[in-house]
Amino acid sequence: MATADSARQWTSSPLGAASPSAPRGPRPLGLWVYVFAGILFGVVLTKAEVISWFRIQEMFRFQGFHMFGIFATALPTGIVTVQAIKRRGIRTVRDEAIVLSPKQWGRGIRYLVGGTIFGLGWALTGACPGPLFALLGTGVGVMSVAIGSALLGIWTYGWLRPRLPH
Amino acid sequence: MYDALSQPWPWYIAGPLIGCFPALLLLLGNKAFGVSSNLRHACAAVFPSGLAHFRYDWRREGAWNLAFALGICLGGVIAGVWFRNPAPVAIATRTTADLAALGIRDFSGLVPGDLFRWGSLLSLRGWALLGGGGFLVGFGTAYAGGCTSGHGLAGVADLQGPSVLALLGFFAGGVAGTFLLLPFVLGL
């Protein structure tokens, strides 16, 4: 019995139509796809030297164009591609609808104050979350201490959250 | 060939490529691009402590993103170890001079080797830089609800006002941190 059931499961269509209990809708992509996308992102961040403490210092001191050139080309590219997806109603590769949830303004305090606190830390570590992971890969093992401390920071936020203005 | 691949990429190549990632993740699976969510997923997985902020199904919501973060790390191995740029980062000479005045001596890698090494953890300076800096990055990103990728790139690409405000905050904090906090920390 069990063998027959599992055999039927394995041979069912990708949409799971053969089994009434299977969730409707297309099967999501395997996690390896996201690992691969992450590899591409990590390679670009590293080759662009966006993960370099020196580049971040050069940016915050307004002494070089490199990082500003990256922002000045990345942001318009992001705006054009994401707006094209929204306006043309483009769907995912598995034909799911693409839905972007708008950010809630609240009183706006969290964005300015939280953003500024983040910036203070960014100036010290020279790395925001993406680069923290990339730097670990390039062999700066001590970045794991910064990642561990960031986890502690997030946990502290989770603990203080009911008392903080948003 | 190896020489060409070990070169750093100019901003006009790297910038447009970076800008494609929010759209790429939407097309792959309607995923909101943002790296800092992984830190929240890690907290939810390891020490949720009953806090409401960490009470959600992190496997269901975060598995794809944790896979993405693993990929970023592997990308660092490929571009930073296998195809490592042997030359120092070509920052402006004024920046080199300013940083030398703050006591930085090792300009050979992507990060100053005299600060970002395990031995730094024997000093208050090292803990303030790595531990303090990491804590502020984590707390700030959670409070702001996103980081450079989630707000700065994906939020701005979606023309979200709150993300533009957050990006301004990132920058204001970064400049203040560079001129006020960093000299203090490096003087410890």
C-alpha cells in the first residue's frame, strides 16, 4: 500500500494534480537556484570592491567616485527593471504573480533613527550585511565576530521593540 | 585569462549588475531582495527567546534567503580567493593619507589587516570596531527594517519613500561614524 502511494506521488504531475491533498499552484524553485544567485551577487560585490573597508571609507570621506558611480548606476537600473515588472504585470519563471508589499510609514522614526544607527556601524565595520558574508568567504574569518555581534544587535531590537518609537 | 578575471571591476560594470538583483529575485520566485533578513532568521532559529519579533516560521520564509547568503559567502571564495586581486585597493591618495594618520598601516587587502585579524580581539579597540560596529549594524538594520540591499536597493527600486529616508539615514550615520566615532574607536 505504502509503496503504491509513494510511487503515485513520485509520478504525479509537477502541479500535484494527482493528489488531492497536494498544495495548489506551481512548485517553487529549488534552493540551489538561490545559492547560485547568491554566488553571482557575492562575486559582483567582491569584484566591485564594495566589500572593501577602504572603499567605504573613501565614500564616506567623499574622496573618490567609485562607490558613488556604483550607486548612480545600480539605483536607476533597479528602478527601471522593478518598475517594468510592476507596470507590465510580468510573472515569475514559474508563472506566479509578482506582488511587492509597500513599506509602512508609521511615524517614520524607525527609518531615520534606525538608518542612522546602521550607518554608524557601517562606518566602523566597513561592511553592511551582504559584504559581511562575502568577506567571510574571502578569508576574513574574524568577520564572524561582527556577524555574531549583529545577531546580538537584532536580538536586542526584538527585545526592545515594544518600547521603541516607530 | 586569469589576469583579466582577477582584476577589480569598474563601477560602470558592477553598478548595473548590482542593480539587476531585486528584479532577478522577483522573477525567480517573487522574493523581496534583502540580505539582513537572514540575521533575523538566524535569531528566530537559534535564540527566539519567546520574543514576538522572532515568532514566525523562519524555515518557510527564510530558507531561500539563507541559501542566498550562503551563495554570497561562496561568491567571496571565488572572487576573493581563487580570483583574488593581488594589488591593493586603488583608493584615493587622500584617503590613504587620512587613514594612515589614524594609524592604519596595512593597505594590502580588501580590509586593513592590522585591524581585521583575530589578534585584534585582545584589544578594546578591536572589540569596539568589530563587536561594537557589528552590534550597531544589526540593531540599526532591524530598527530600520532593512539594510543597504533591502532598503537602499530593493526599496528604492520600488520607489518606496521609507526606503529613501532609510538610505539617507545610512549615509548620515556613515559620515558621522567616519568623522566622529571611528577616530575615537581607533584611538582606544
